[in-house]
Amino acid sequence: MRILIIARASYPLPASQGGTDAYALRTATYLVPQGHEVFLVGQGRPGPAFGDVRFIRVPTTVQVTSRYRPTYFLKGFLLEIASLLTAVKFLRREGATIDIIHCNSNLAVLVLRRWFPNKPIVYTMHDPLFRMGARTSLLERVVRPVNNWLFERAALLRADHVIAVSSEIRSQVERVIGPGKLTLLYPFSRPTVGPKDAAPSSLPGDGPAPYVLSVGAQTGRKRFDLLIRAIARTRHPVNLLLVGMGSDRPNLVRAAEEADVVDRVVFRDQVSEGEIERLYRGALVYAMASEREGFPTTLLEAALSGTPTLYFSDRPTPDVEEFQSDFFRFIPSLSEADIAEAIDWVCSRSNGGSVDRRRIAGWARSRFPSPEAVADELGKIYADVAEAA
């Protein structure tokens, strides 16, 4: 089949920080070996990470990295428009040969359904339908309900098939459209070289290991500020490496200054695919603190790399609780004291030699879907949708 996948274009591809854009690239990369011809609309430049994916570049280098909420939302909206216009231009030229359109935003579904009403559309829904964070700004409290209760629901009704990335999202979507055109399909990780390979002995250019790693777009709902303050309270001397970028970066820098841990907190805007794998494998522990997630792909990536993983959230997706083990822990708290205690617990186990990274990676492979299994299931969904159309 010939498939067009549309990313939100919030960040250049490949951007090694998880998120919807990285998910779109990962999906495209794994569909190609299944025999599909895949076109991917996104921001960035072609390179080895795209493999045989036919990349359609959104002509901009703007990123959603403003510290001001109005600018942040406006940039995100305009970048989605730029991605959509790029997709429309492509579809007007080659749309007759495209079998399936796979959208990763509700706006893409609504616009492309109107302009190309006969094209089958599959929509992946990445976030819960409605769940506010504790620190949500006034602007977000206005924008989110409009988006979730109006645009999101309209997109769900207009898509030919909906993919939910967690059971929570699936149950919410089912209340809107019923179970008939809905599939639960967990995210999947990029391939990892595995824990047997040499991990970095130090945090590149920034002092000695061990370090705590956290990856993701630095926005308000991702509580990197709590990780920073927790580092200041740990009994063990650990650094914190934050990979990603976003509008909350100035607040995070200020939090590091106020906690007097500037020399222990390292920021990386983007790193290569190979480097992010090495950073996962070299981390003492992967930690995520977040107020609202669908199913965080980075948790899978860390576990598949053999890295102990901590997920802190007062309201997590229920799926994560089902997967708990000795080395994949959900902590129902957004307290910096609890985060520091959990990090110290991992440090103590690591120093005692009780962390078996091969065992962690093996456990993760048995628990989470392989990229090949997800790609195969997507192919079946595409075929059914195309036949029904």
C-alpha cells in the first residue's frame, strides 16, 4: 500500500525526545519493511534515520519553544497548518495513488476529510480526551476544552479508524464513537542495540556518571522542575540529563539555579538516534515526572535498553500500573521528596550490583509490543479501512 503519514511538525525530525513527531517517524520506518511505500510529512531534513521512507519536508525551521503560553499555542497551531498545507500540496499532485492517510492530529483529520472526502483516514490519538494538569495555565484551561470537546470529538467521528495508545484513551474514545472502528495499539520503541554494548562511562563533556536521564518536550505538564529539585535532595551524588526542548526551558534553568544544582543539571536540545540509545544504556535510572500522558514511549525505550525506570504522576495512564516490576516502578506522587527517595533507592541497588540490565531488557521485550508486531497490525487496519472505503 501507499501510505501518507502526517506529523504535527512541532520539532524537526528526527528529534530524539519522544512525542508525536518521533512516533510518526517511527511508524513510517517500520511500515517500509512490511512492503508498504510510505510518505512522511514533517519538519527536518532527510537522513539515515528515515531509511527508505519518502520524506516530504515542511519548509520551516520554527519550533514550539516559546516561554510565553500565547506564543507557544500560536506556534503549535501555525506549524500544524504548515504541515497540513504541505500534505495538501502533495495530495493534489499524487493523491490518486495514495491508499491511506494516517493523521496524528485532530486538525489534520478535519481539514483533509473536507478537502479529500474519499480518502480513507486513520487517526492516532495520543493524549487522554480530557485531563487537566495541576499547574495548567488560564489560557490552557480555555484552549484545552475547546480542542478536546469540539475538535477532538469531531475528528473522532470523521476518521475511518481510530488508534488509541492506551486503555484510558480507548475507553474515552469508545464513549464517543463506540467500539466498531477503534483499536488499542500501544506505542513501540525504536530498535535498541541492547545492554550488552558498552555504555558511556561519563556524561559526555559534563562530568562523571552516574546520571539520571529524562527525555521529552519541556512543556509545563512534564514536571522536569521536580526532577531538578529532587536531584538537590538525593543522598547519592548523581547528575540529571534532560534531553529535549520546549517552552518551559527558562523555568527549568531558573529551578536549577534556585536549587544550587546548575553544575549537576545538563540540557541537550537534540541528539542523534545512536547517541540517545547510548544515553539510555548509560543512565543509572530513567525518570519521568508528568501530570498528563497517554502512554509515554520513552518509558518503553528505557526499559528495552535495560535501564531501571521510574514514572512519577498523580494521575497516570492505568496501563503503566499493570506493567510494574522491581525495575519499572510507578510512584503515584509528584513530590520532590518522593522522587529523591526513589532515585536513592535505585542508586543503592545499583551500587550493590543487584541491577541486571539484561533481565530488564528481556522483561520489557516480553511485556511490550515489538515494532514488527505493531507494523503488522497497522497493515491489517489499513487494509480493512481501504477495503471498506
